[in-house]
Amino acid sequence: MKVLLIAYNNDSYIHVFPQGIAYIAAAIRNAGYEVEIYSQDVYRYEEEHLTRYLNKNKFDVVGIGIIAGYYQYRKLLKISVAINNSKNRPNYYILGGHGPTPEPEYFLKKTKADIVVMGEGEETIIEVLSAISESKDFKEVKGIAYRVEDKVIVNDRRAPIQDVDSILMPAYDMFPIHYYRLLRLPHSVNGDYVMPVLSARGCTFNCNFCYRMDSGYRPRKSEAIMEEIAYLQKDYGISYIDFTDELLMASKNRVVEFCGAIKKTKLRFKWFCSGRLNYATQDILKIMKDAGCVFINYGIESFDDDALRKMNKALTTRQITLGIEATCKVGISAGYNIIFGNIGENRETLKKGVEFLLKYDDGAQMRTIRPVTPYPGSPLYYHAIEKGILKDVEDFYENKHINSDLLSVNFTDMCDEEFYTCLMEANTALLENYYKNKLKEVTNITRNLYLNKDVSFRGYRQT
């Protein structure tokens, strides 16, 4: 059996390594099936190229994993047309990922795909392929939805994989790592090579705007993570790791143990992670910095206590302030993610967020604020449907979610025009601050070049 997995082009300059399909590829290959990667991302193939490729090459299964973004949804529709128009259309077209998992019936209808793998796919996909190869019915395969002519059958969900260390390492060797490692992140220098690594699956919190495919928090053993990083360093020269977990800082004990494992191995690399400000104390952050952490991405979301309560953030503005100040003090840069427009927010909550971002900006990233989006599967999505401000998943994708920087659903008491005016003013202030700081930075570089004869100067380069 031959399987083609598609790494789609999301129009990035340098794409992030497609970690999800790399895990799936490893599982498929290990089960004895032939698997190939179609790298639309790297080579920027148009969809017509995929049709021609399928016309020339016979596959039994084609699969793609997709997130729930507006761009990704419309890209999926184009890719689906390309697959379905092929003269050698594979017998089974399979979808996976955060996009189709909460609303599989809709995605099967729109894409004319045959199967949706709901949630984690490493075990499910092997059972699906086994059923295909043995011509068995899919009714016993947990974690899928599938079409039988015009009818969609949704099977029971599969329990999350509890022993995450049993999951095979991503099939790095099947991908052009020399391309993906060129990704730039905060504090990466020109000589750094960057790759993502997953240290855990899941999150311990339940924010109202967040959807995750599987419940619970399941960390990998630190020894296994270090083995993977050692492999990436040895085979690909990786010097900067982006831990792509939803939440690496799941507890103080987890951070201490993890950083201790890094120090014990004597591996040296920069790293980036997602963190929680209620765990961001100076002692913990100092341990992280000593272990190589250069950037922590914090989900702040709002700088208003009432708004934080309504979004079930389990965080206060005091914790935010103390955590950010501690992060800055130890010398780690922080990502300050703020969204606007959740239940009960108004012009004043937005103003507080802007003031916070301006006060603590260190120039490591461009800071802007986007509207909150009620992605399918999230509590906010079902709240919007209950309140009648969103009809259903089709209304979300076809009418509402047309751009991540525009409103999909307005949860505030403001009219849309006032909402946009406020957001425009907020982001204008943030952008002016960013470019003012960049001008100051490059001016200082210029002064140092000519007044101090800086021989290390290598030109006015952006990367």
C-alpha cells in the first residue's frame, strides 16, 4: 500500500517543520507501509501540480492534516479539488488535525474526503490502513468519521495515547531539514539552525477561546527529549529548539526537572517555549535561563481581571505583572500575546492591554493585537451558537472567519465599526513604538560603526 502525505504551503517565507505529519509518517513507515511526502510547502507547488503528480503516480491513500485557520481552510478546499480532479484519485482521501476534528461531517461534505481522523493520529491511522488493506469495515476503528456514499458515520472517540514515550520520533529523514532549519525565531542569529521539538501533549488549563483535540496533559520523559535533540544536533547541526508544546511550563516541578535534564546531558542549545505567568518566578526563570532558554511565549490575552475571569484564564493582572517583570529581570525575552473582543471586553480593556505592551516592550518582537476567534470546538464557539451570533460551522468558515485580523464574531457591546476603530488605534500605537525602537537601534549601530570603527559590522541586514 502506498500513502502520500501532503505538507501544504501556507505562504510562509520559511515554513515551520510539519511536525504532525512527520509523526504520522513515522508510524506508517514503522507499520510496513510505503509512505511518501509531497512537499508543497518547500517547493511552493500550485494545486495543479498536485493533480498532475497524482495522475502520474498511483497512491492508495492521500492524507493531509490541517489547522482551523481561515487561510488553511481555503487552502484545504483548493487541495481537495486538486485531489478529486485527479485521474488517479486515491481510493481513500484522509483528513486530520485541529480543523476537521470537532466538525468532521462538515469537512467530509466540503472536501469530498473519505475519512477524518479525529484527535491524535498515530494509532488511528494504522488501524485505518489495516482495515483498508484487509478490506474490512471501518465501524470498529475508534477515532474516525467516514463517508458511506452520502451518509457520514462518526465512530466513538479514541482515548489519548497515555504513554507518549511510546510514540515514534518524527520521521525527520523523510523531509528536507536543510530548508526547515532556516526558520528564524527571537534571538536566533544567522548561524543558528532551528527545529521544533514536542516535549509534551496537552495543557492543564481550559481557556474559553481554546480548542484542543485531546484532553489532559501528557509530558514526555526528559531523557527521551534529550535523545531527540542530540540526534538533531548530530545529524542536522541544530542549535536552537522551539518547544512547540501548548504549555512547557505546566508546573514548577516540571520546569526544574526538565532544565536539570538539559544541564545533565551537557547539550548546549538556545530554546523557546510557551509558559504560564503564574509559574514565572525569578528562581524558576533563572533555572530556565541557565539551561539555555532565550524566549518564553506567554498567553496573557487581556490585562483586565474581569475579562480574564470570563475567559477562564486562571490568571490575574498581578500575576502577569510579577511574572513579566521577573522574566525581564533574569534576561529572558517574553512574548506578550493579547487578544481583544472576548465576552465583556470594551474600549477600556483594550487600552489597558496596549499600555501594558508599551510598558514592557523589549523590541524582541513586533507586538500587535488580534480579535478573539471562536474556533470550532472551543467553549467560545458553542457560546456564540447558543447566543445566536453564530449559526454553525458553515457560517463560521464561509461567512465569518475570513481573516484572523478581522472580526469573526463580535462578543462586545461595541458595533463593528467602533470595534475596528479601537483596534486600529491600538495597533497603530504599537507599530509606531516598534519602528521607533528599531530606528533607535539601527541608529546606535550606525554611530558605533563610524565613531568607534566597529569592525564587526556586516552591513544593514534584516536577518
